[in-house]
Amino acid sequence: IYFAPCGKKLRQYPEVMKYLSRNGITDITRDNFSFSAKIRVGDFYEARDGPQGTQWCLLKEEEVAHRIRSMEGRRGRPPNPDKQHIREESRIRRRKGRPPNVGTPEFSENNVKLLRRLHAQEVARQAAQIKLLRKLQKQEQARAAKEARKQQAIMAAEEKRKQKEHLKMMKQQEKIKRIQQMRIEKELRAQQILEEKEMRRQQAVLLKHQELERHRLDMERERR
């Protein structure tokens, strides 16, 4: 079943051609449509193990055909010899008599039911494929977000490490400055002590010289 943009259901080729003619559509023709249930629509993916874990790989046309034949072989049942013999006899009788009536309402109804079931299966398959693609997109988005958070954490840790190293360097520089300041102060105190000692020595020499001078003057007075 095809659905037109207006929502109309097109179940047969005449309905499709009538819709195309009525709406003046010429860029697509009858060859663009098919009501066969054996037509494969869309892309097929298969989960395979790879170096980075499970990956979804696009199957080639021959791989899809091989998978479908394998599935049909598993779903098939072994033929019943009795039923097969009955069908052969019925086929021989039909060849001798009139052709089978394939246009009966029962056959058309069964055909419509089969087409509807196949269409529902195709819609369900496409919905499952869309769901799978959305799941893969969500997983990829989650992986990208996780990777972004990881990179942010790495950058934050690197920034924290740089700040820690900077603080350590500042502390070392402050320690070196304090040591240099203490050394300068110690040298200044030592220089001050030396200057004080030199001043006291000079004062002692001066006092001694003055004492000798007074003693000399006293001796001269006594002689007179």
C-alpha cells in the first residue's frame, strides 16, 4: 500500500496511475512503484565485533540476499509427500479441465490480507531500523558528551596543576627573599658592631692620649 501526500491509500496500479494523471505528476511513472512483497527497501546493518567493540556494518546487496535465503530456508518446512502428491493430481486435473478461477473474492481477499500483513511487516521493520538508528545516534551523542566531559576534566586538572606549581614557585621566591633579607640584616648588624668597636677603640685611644697629655703637663708644673 502506498500513501499519497494527501493521505489517500493506493492499493493497486490503476489507483496509482489515476492519482498521477489527476494531479499532473510526470516525473515518476508506473515503473517507480511495485506491490511485490519480495522487494527489499532500505539499508541493512549487522552487528560485528571490531577493535573498538561492537560496530554496525552496512551489508552489501549479495550479503542481504544470502541472509534472506538463509532465513527463508530456516522458516521452510520439509514437504509432505502425501500433500505434494495430491497437489500434483489436482494440477493434472486442472490441465485437463477448465483453468482455475483466480478471480474469486476469496482469492482477492487472501491476497489483500497477505499484502497488508507484508506491508505491516515492512512498516515494523522500517520502524525498528529507525529506532536502531536513533539509538545509535543517542549512543554517539552520549559518547561525545562523555569525551567532552573527560577533556574538560583533563583541562581542569591541568589548570589546577599549573596553579599549584605557580603557588609553589611563589612560595619558593618568598623564601629566597626572606633568606636574602635575613642575610643582609645580619651583615648590617655585623658591620654596625664593627663600627661600634672601632669607635670605642678610637675613644679609648683618645682618652689615653689625653691622660698622657695631662700627666705630662702635671710633671712640667712640678719641675717649675
